[in-house]
Amino acid sequence: MDKNSPCDSFQPASPTPPRDVRGSFRAKLFSTTAAGIVILSAVFIVFFLTNQHAILHENLVTEGQLLTRLLAHNARLGLFAANREQLADLADGVIRTPDVLEVTIVDRDGRTLARAARQSVSDGGSSAALTQEFSEPVFALQGKGNDDDLYFSPAQQPPQAGQRLGTVRVVMDEEKVHAHVRRLTATAVIGALAFLAVGMGLVYLIIRGITRPLTHLSDEVRAIERGETNVLLPVESEDEIGELTASYNRMVNALRQRREERDEAERQLRELNARLEDKVIDRTAQLEAVNRELESFSYSAAHDLRAPLLRLNGLCKALKEDCGERLDEEARAYIRRIATVGRQMERVISTMSTLFNVQRRGMTCREMDLGAMVRAIVATLRQADPLREVALTVGPEVTAHGDTELIWTALENMVGNAWKFTSRTPDARIEFGSIERDGEKVFLLRDNGVGFDMAYVGKLFKPFERLHGPDEFPGTGVGLAIVHRVMERHDGRVWLESTPGAGTTCYFTLPSCSPSSTKGI
């Protein structure tokens, strides 16, 4: 069996260059999971510590309020009698409570009757930011009361009555609350770090087991990019990743089959191209031979037929001069018609010869004054038809580079068409100039003659294609074909725009060429 067959056993993956850890899916998944665990752990620690601090602070406040109420209750008689010794004993008893820093009892005038404080407070060692102060006014109660009233909250405590005797104040130490919270913080951080270390290890092992088939698949896709199509992967699970691996194996088999089909198609195509090149060479040689024959025929038709036509016209003229009196009117009409056909044939042959010369002659590129050429051509036409009144407008400095003789031939045909097709237009006008269009210099020759329908514009540059009969406007139908060939030889373009009854504009371009440069066919 072929070693590239789809039924091959699994082959180990080829080594691939190391991949940037930051760009791997495994690293991204691990980083995302780790970040989530860290965030959740931090949120839990902050919530736990905040809750513990709130509980400890609430206990401290509750204890301080209870001590203050008890002290106010017990100091009522001492304040009433202004017994400093009794009040000092009460203050000394309260100061023995572990969290109490200072106890002060003042009368209603604000005079301190008793004060007890720990040594740290007396020396100024305690920070005011870590203490909590509680105060309670002392009244001379009237009516009934019991000890349960001491345990009511301020909102629930029964209203006091009687004269105010003084105020008691207790300062509680809050440093122990903060110290306890700091110990909890240290313990929570150590526990969280241990949990994170163990959790990260477990998460990494789990993610590595999940992403291992994806890593193998990624390596083999890179192998396919390098052109290797003979490596299959084992299907390790039946989940989505296992299905993806199976799809990859099917794709590898399909690619291998496509590659074999492509190689066979390329081999057949090379053989076909080799045969086709031979056919193209043979056909090119045949076409070149046919073109040479056509050129020879065109040259013969343009030159060898000219002499018989000249003799035919001469015979018609001699017959008219020598025998004209002996011929009747019908015979003389036939002679005139023969002469007309002969002259028409001579014009056709002349235009064919011009078209042939345009395609064959060499070119000499130099700078030309197109405006002067147009003026000279119009002057010649006016001499031939002095009764015509045609207004000519030529733009300033209309110059270009090209072959003088070829461009003269093209302008002669364009100006001749404008002169001919304005023959039936009063106030005939011909304009010649240049414009800038899309960064390119474009020359134009515009007339206000009969115009034509743009639906037939595709015919006008083909030889012997005409839109008007010879009785309307005489001509051979080769003039625009000559113009088109001249512009092609200059790597330029020519096109027409026209409206029936509103005239025609002929546009053409002449790309720049170096003066005195030559090229030919």
C-alpha cells in the first residue's frame, strides 16, 4: 500500500519551531483562569476582613455603651452628694476593664470630680485615631425604674426625668480590634497564597490536558502550511475536540488526494502546453505568411491598378473630345458615368495606398505645431472651394511630439471631414485646440455640422464604413480608419462625440516622445 494512503497508521508530528508563550491558547486560558481565581480570592478576603472588622467594632461599641450606662447608674448618688471618693472608686473599678483606657466623671458645671486612666494614656502614648469615646448624662430619676433599663438601646431607653447631675465619659481602646484584623489579614493572605499555589497547579494540569490535542492540531496545521500532508493525529476523546481532530484527519486525506489530482492535472497541462506552443508557432508562421501575401496584394492593388485606371480615364476623355459630336446624349452620359466611376476608383486606390503607407513607413518623432498644420490644411480647402465661408478658431500653442507626415495625414482627414460635413450648415465653424482631462493632454477638433447617432460610433473607424450615402457626402470611408491607425502608431487614442444636427467633436491623444526618436513596424 502507498505510504501516503488515507489508511496509514498514525505518524508522530514533525518538530516545529518554539512558539511564543504569550501567543498560545493554553497560556491565555491559564492566565484568564488564574486572574479569575486571584480576583475572587481577593474579593473574598476583603469581604471577610471587612465583615470581621465590623463585628469586632460593633462588639466594642456595645461594650462601651453598656459600661457607660452602668457607670452613669452607679454614679448617680455620688454626683448627687458630690462624693469624690465614691466616684473615684467607681472610676477605678471601670478602668480595670481590659479595653477601657480612660474614665472621667464631671458634674453639671463641667468640673471633673473623678478621673482614672491607664499609664499609656497618661503619658500620651495612645493615638486618638485608635480610640472610641462614649458619654452618658446622669439624671436624678423620679418614679419607678429597674436595672433592665440599662440594657436598652438609646432608641428604646425610657425617657429620663429630673435634674441633670453630671456626665460620665468612657474611652475604649480600638487598637486591639485593628490588631486582631491585622492578624486575620496575615492569616488570610497566607492561606490564600497556599490555595492559589495548589489551585494554579491543578488548573494548569487540567488546562494542559484539555489543550494538548489543540496544540498537536496547531502544530500539524503549520506542517500543512509547509507542504506536509501525510501526518495524522490520534483521536483521544469523543467530545468537540475529538470531533475537530477527526475532521482534521479527513481534511488531510482530502488534501492529499487533491494534491495527487493536482499533480496529475499539472502534468497533463504541461503536455498540453507543449503541444499548444508547437501549434501556436505553426499558426503564427501561417499568419505571417498570409499577412505578407495580403500586403503584397494590397501593394499590387494600390499600384498596379492605378495605371489601367489612368488609361481608362484618358480614353474616356479622348473619346469625348474626338467623337463627342457624333455621339448622342445618352452615349455621352455613359462616358461621363464611366469617367466618374474611374475617378472614384482612383480615390479608393489612393486611400488604400495611404492606409498601407501609414502602417509600413518608419516614424521620426519631433515637436510639431498642430495649430499651424490645421491652418494650412484649411487654407488649402478654401483655395479648392473659394465660395465656402467657414470660421476657423485655433487655440494658442497647440503643440505635440510625433511623426510630422503621419500627423499631417491624420489632421488632413479630420479637417476634411469637418469641412465636408459642414457644407450644408450656415455659419459653419471649425474649432481646434487642447484641454486637460484626468491629468492628460487631449486635442480636439469640433465642428457644427450634421453630426451622427452615437449608436453607430463603433463603425466609423473601420475601413469603408459610412453613415451617409455618396450622393449626400462624397468619400471613400477610409479617412477615420487612417486617423485611427496613425494614433495607434503613436500609442495614442482617438474617439468621437456627436449629436445629430449639432456637430461632431473628434478627440485624440499623442503621448510625449523624445524629439528625433525613430520607430517603425
